[in-house]
Amino acid sequence: MHLGEHAAKTPDKTALVMAGSGERVSFGELNDRSNQAAQLFHSLGLRHGDHIALCMENNARYHEICWAAQRSGLYFTAISSRLTPPEVEYILDDCDARVFLTSEKMSELADALADKCPGLEQRYLLGGERGAYASYETARDGQPAEPLAEEWEGASMLYSSGTTGRPKGVKHPLQRTPFGTNPALAAGIMVMYGASPDAIYLSPAPLYHAAPLAFTMSFLRVGAQVVVMEHFDALDALRCIETHRATHSQWVPTMFVRMLKLPEEDRARFDVSSMQAAIHAAAPCPIPVKEQMIEWWGPVIHEYYAGTEGNGFCRIDSNEWLEHKGSVGKPINAVVHVLDEDGNELPAGEIGTIYFESDVEFEYHKAPDKTAGSRSKQGYTTLGDVGYVDADGWLYLTDRKAHMIISGGVNIYPQEAENVLITHPKVYDVAVIGVPNEDFGEEVKAVVQPVDMAEADEALAQELIDYCRSQLSHIKCPRTVDFEAELPRHPTGKLYKRLLKDRYWTGHENRIV
């Protein structure tokens, strides 16, 4: 599980491929460059437990920077390249970063932050010098390619996307663990998904997101080849599977929806038979969507439920899912508890907040109240999701607690209506939210991105309401439908519901916290 071992055995083997540009990085190059970057950070005085941060697009230097921190015993924070300068500034200040790295493509962000963040001791730009930013490549290439005298495992410290307020930094204790020590995720992907040096892993999502970053680094630890898409595109993703003969991949349900809504002739012209394990997570997957994916790709679809906090990991394969449709699996490293608002355990089948009982430790950086809020009176921890466990121990997600709509005292979870509406052939994307209602406090509204905006009229709105009511109780269905040309969705698939809800709640009491 040591990058240096793979470089010694197979130095010329491709470690990384950028799907768009075709740029390749061998294991030898990745090992040498990450050693040089580690030496660079060490020369700046960074030691075990210190912090760097990076904010950039998917590129061929991304992993060498993360590996440099990982093998130096440092914390590293990958920041979303979609954030505004003030949002990035907040994270840089909050995470105590001493070094910040960005890219030439992010020059506007670099300029906006040039005189911000006084805690930063050094700033680097990939692609050349610019004002306060030194050239990363020049600084790196001035360092030796030998490993540090002492190599310790570092750790990512990633931030929540901030869809319901200020983002939180998820921090795990950093022990003096020798670099190359077998981490749980790398061991898990070998057991659960058959990862091996022969695997070819396709990553279609932004690398700053927790799952793409952790899984790509884990597959590299195994010695597999990783193919990184610069941007997700449904047609390009299918082309990548065929071109690279990808054996493993990871998706979010929105990506499945995008691929399924391609014309049949486009879907049929690509060979996806090389895929051995298509992993998905991040959000509940509508049952019809997953049924269609299994029918199309075969029983290679694997789902897991976990979070950046790492406090629990549930998994389920295609065959298990077909027997327990809608489940996200059973835990493999924790015990699941479903608790009511008073922290009492609920029986099987009753909906409550999902907690994990495990030995994993984490805190929200500089946010003791949020850390305490994630704990139950028993000491269990939660990601803030709502769901239930059936009589056989299979876990089902209902929604995020923060998304719950309370209408006339009735709790409504919008994911149910979203899962129905997204299957309508005229719907490209959908968000179901609670909006003000003078009599009931809130009412259910659907904001829909239609396949054809020219069809966005009252007739389609009523058609969608009727479609939803044909499958769900009327109280769970939207009373009204608004249309948008594009919904504010993060590249990872997460929907910025806050931005939608703010339009309707201006001047009203906003329930979002």
C-alpha cells in the first residue's frame, strides 16, 4: 500500500490518465513528484499535523499534491472550485492552512485572494507565477525526488458543501502512523469491489469531493490505473468506459439519470461490458433509476452509505438490493441506531434520525456546538440523515433532516416526491421544497428543469402533479410546480436547495439552519 513500492516495481505503468486531454502520469512520475512536493512543504517548515489547502479544477497535478501531504503527515483541504472568493477565504482561514495552491485556470480566484488570508505563509500557482503566487512547478522541481527521512500518513480535512449554512471542516485525529500503513478504505475496496493492480478506475466527479478523492487515492494505493474526467458529461462517460475498458467507477444518482435520459441509440452504441463494479453513493437513488441501471449494465451496481465523517459505512450489492429495493445496505464497521427527537431508540420500520455506533473519532473543526450536535446522549454520531431500519436490519434513507417539510404539523420528506418526478419522461431535473403557506406553515412545491423548456406550461405542471399523486399520498405531492431552465446543482450531484428556498422565504421566517 505504498506509492513508492508501486513505483519501484512498475515505474512506467500508467497511474493517472486525464480523460479529456489524454495526459498520462506514470507511477514513477507520481512518486517522484509527490516526493518533491513533500520536500517542498518540509522546506517551508511544515511538520506533522500542519495544514495545506488547494483549490483547482481536475488536473494531472492534483494527486501529486495530495500525495505529498499524505506522505508528509499533513492535513490537506481540497476546496470546491465552484465556490466564490469569500467562501474560499473563509475555509482557508478556518482550516489554518499555511500553504495554498491554485491553478492558472483559477486566476480570478487567485487575484481575489492575493491580499487575503494572513495565516498563509506561501501561495503557489500551477502554470506559472502571478503576483503573490510563486510557480508551483518551479518550486517543486527545485527539490530532490527522495522521500522524507520520516514519512507519516497524513489526512484530508474536507469541508461540507455548506448547503445549509457555513461549511464545516471534518477533522479526524492524526496519529504518527508510518506512511504505507494499510488504510481501511483501501482494504475495503479490495474485499468489496475486487480492486487490484489490474483494475482501471473511472472517476467522473470533481476531485475536491470526499468520495472521488478518497477512492482515487485508494485505487492508486492498490496499484490500479485511475482515469479522471475533467468534467462529467453523460455521453463522454460512456465513451470513457469503452475507450479505457474501465473495470470500476463511482457515480451519484444524478449521473445515472443523465445517462438514462440519453437517446437509446447513444446508450446502445457504447460497450460497457468491462465494468465489474459501478459504485454509487451521496444521495438516495430512485428505485426505477437503479432498476434500469442494473438492467442496462448488469448486476454490477454497488451502493454504499457513508460520509466524510467516516463514522459508519453501509454497503449493498445488486442482488441484495433487488431483494431489498430502496435499501442502502447494512453496516460493516458500525451499529446503526434510529432515534427519535428525544434520543430514544425507535423500533424497526419507524422513521427517525440515523446514528452510528462506532470507534471512529471526528470533530467539526472550531465548531464545538456542531460537534456536540452530532452526538446522541448515548455517544452515537449522526450525519443528519433520516430513515429507518427494517426487521432484517437493512437501512433505508428517507431524506436529510434539514430538508424536511412540516405542513400542518405533518412531516414530509421531499425525496419521495423527487424520486417519483425524476422518472417522468419530460423531467430532466427536479427539486421538491417547502415554501410558505399562511394556513399550514409550509406547502410542497416542485421546481422542475424540463427536458424541453418550450413545454413548461400550466398543462405540464398539472400533468406532473397528477403523475406524482398517482404514486404517492396527495399530502406528499407538490401543490404547485415552477419551471427553471437549470437547477443550481453542484458538480458532485448535490442540489443547492438553499438557493431555491431563499427565493420563496425572503420576508418570511426561514426554517433553514
